[in-house]
Amino acid sequence: QDCPLCRSALPPGLDRLWDLANRIRLRISGLVKRGKVKYASLPAKERAEMDDCIAMMTEAADQGHMYASAELADVYRFEWGAVKNMDTAYRRDLEAGLLGHVRSQYNLGIFFLKGEGPCAESKERAFEWFQKAA
């Protein structure tokens, strides 16, 4: 789609940005699951693609895309092409959980139950998030 004023191409919308990023993530995830590559030692081409994927997900998440926030949380929690960072995983799960993403709400319960990331252990807060996820 083009800008009606200057006729230059408009950037993709949030859903399109998420779709592009998720397709890359799924392709690389498939390579990892089939044992062809490992996240910790991606070849240069896949490393560049994963970096682009994370950048696109971050852009979409920063603009309020629920699924991008939830997926970024997993990227940082499980080291899927990024350095493990439980504080970032918590923040992204919180964004998605507040938007109603059930898996993120469950993950927030786990954060509080185990006292992971920036969360102090709190069974009460964990229970609140588990209730939201139910």
C-alpha cells in the first residue's frame, strides 16, 4: 500500500509485521527441531533472519500486539535466538497477559510461584494469575 501524499510504500501493519516475524521464527524453529541447526550456533544467514525476526516482533509488541509480546517472552525465556533474560520475558508476558493472552497469564503465575525474574515469590499473586488464565 502506498502513502496517498508522497506515494512511497507504507510500512506493514502490526498483523503483517507479526506474520512476517512468525513465519521466520517457525522456519528456523523447524530447522532446530529437525536437528539441522541449534539456536546457540545459528549459521550467519539464519542468525541474520532471527535477528530480523526479533526486531519485527519487538516493533509489533511495542505497539501493543498481544501475540508478538507473548512470543517474545518465550524467545527470551527459552533462548530461542536471543540471550536468556527472565526480566524481559516477564515484561513481555505481562504485556500479553494484560491484553488477555492465556498462556502469558499462566506464565506470570509461574513467575510468581517460583519467584523468577523480577518477581518475589508470592503464592497469592501466582493464584491471581492462574485464575485469570483459567
